[in-house]
Amino acid sequence: MFANERYGARIPNEREHRVIELVAQGLRNRDVASQIGTTEHVVKNYLRVIYDKLGLWNRVELALWYEARKQEHGLPS
């Protein structure tokens, strides 16, 4: 069994992408929670899952990952 079969797809889902986008904009967990209509605790859980999926360690790496993907896909800054 391969790792991706065991853990599922290693790409963020739509909700996780929204969390990534807001974190990359510099919002705090409390503000992200307010934007997506959930609690700060849930946002922390999302971030743990996202970091694991992407092999990242912190918000800075996540923001850099997001910016690199925006440039690859020609999305507006």
C-alpha cells in the first residue's frame, strides 16, 4: 500500500483552500474562524491537517506555498 492510498489525496479540499488563502493574507486563527463561520479550535485543526497534507511546519511555509501556487496558476495577487 502506498502512502497516498493509506491517507487519501494529499491535496487540500475546498474548505482547506479557503483557510490557506486567509492565513496567507495574514489573518489570525480567530479572524479566519470568523470569516468561514467556525471556531478558532476548528481552524487550528484545519491547519494541522493542512500542514500534514502539504508537508509543511508553520504559517510562513504555508503562505509561501500559497504564493508559489498562485504564480504557477497565474492567479491575481
